[in-house]
Amino acid sequence: MIYVNIPVHNEAETIGLLLWKIRKVFLEAGRDFRIQVLDDASTDRTTEVLERYRQRLPLHIIRSDQRLGYGRATERLLRESVERTRYPKRDVAVVLQGDFTEDPETILEMVKRIEGGSDLVAGCVARDDLPRGQRRSRWLAGLILGRALKEAPVSEPLAGPRAFRIIVLRKAFRGGGQGASPLVRSDGWGANLELLAGTAPHARRIEEIPFTPRIEGRRRETRFRPWGTLRALLPLRRVTWPAAG
């Protein structure tokens, strides 16, 4: 089973199209899948759009009336995957953005890498493919994080989709349920870094695949805030990584 986890906040313009593209990709590939969406206190028509698809897709919707933020919403979805799986050594949990900047075709390729023996696969975007503001912020993030960034097991630990063999998540979460201590406390890039740092020690094999964001697919203004993103990285300078091999 492939658990496709999507945290969303006010993504009414794209979430329906994204869900249908996921369905097309996985049905054509002949894969069993389940979509899990956390509606993170949306105030637009996101809730209404999701309800339209509940009967037409293998879709589980979690609604939070209080804003959790990307990091907490993502962890909650991944914990849901851990709780629902019957085969943690075989099943896969993936994380996908709700704004359609990440193509489900990329997710399918990541799943294939897991099936080929990897435990964790990261989609890594080339810096030149990032918008100008994010390229500048990425350079500053390198100055802030130093070794915590340079020694990461993938070339781009701050962004991009991820796929996990669920046993890795179970070990990272220490078997705790939804009420357990959080693994991720940050948002945005910081959340991606924390999630990688928390799961990498339990992965025997980590891979990355190239990923190009579909900036034209987003139908709203970006929520990326450079200074807030960079400030959130300051507490993560002490992140350490397992030794190679």
C-alpha cells in the first residue's frame, strides 16, 4: 500500500486536480494507494472540494479547526500512515504538497526506489530551478546551518517531496501515537530538515532523485517568507547525521 499524504491550507484551486492526477498515475501503474489529506483550518472552499472526492477516491480526510502549520500537519499524516499500515516493512508513505508544484509522477518514481531497496527517498531540486528569492535564501541557509547542511545524507535536505518505508517512520516515532512527543517542531524548510534528521538514522539506504517544481501549477501567491524561514533554521544548527556506512 502507498499512503499519499497531503497537508493543505486554502488549496481549493488545485487540490481537486491534484487528487485526480494522483488517481490517474497510480491506477495506470496498477498500485494500491490511499490518499490522506489534512485540511489545516482552511477558510476557502478546500473542505467543500475535498468532500466531492470522498466517494470517488480512496480518500481519508482529517480536519483541523486550529492551524497546525506544515510541519505539524505533515507529521500527523505520517503518524496516521504508521497506525494504519499492516505491512510496515513493505508499505510506503509519501509526502506531497497540495499546491500542485510537485508532480505525482515524481512520487511514483520515488516509490519504485523504495521497492528497489531504499528506505528513504528525497526529491532534490537544483538551485537553479528555484525562484530567485528562494535561491538567495538557500545560500543564506547554508551560512546559517553550516555543517548541519553540508553533512546531510542528500544534497537538498530543505525542500522537495519525500518517500519513506513505513518501518522507518515507526522507528523514528518510537511507536508513539498521535499524542506522542513531536518529531517536527518547525515549519517550511526547517520541518523538512527535522523530518530528515529524525528518520535518516533508521534508514539503511537513502537515495535522492532530481525534482523540478511546477511553479506554473500553483494558482495562488507563494507563502514562502524568506526571513521567517531563515529565522526558523537557527535552532537547527546543531542537527547531526548518522555516519555513512
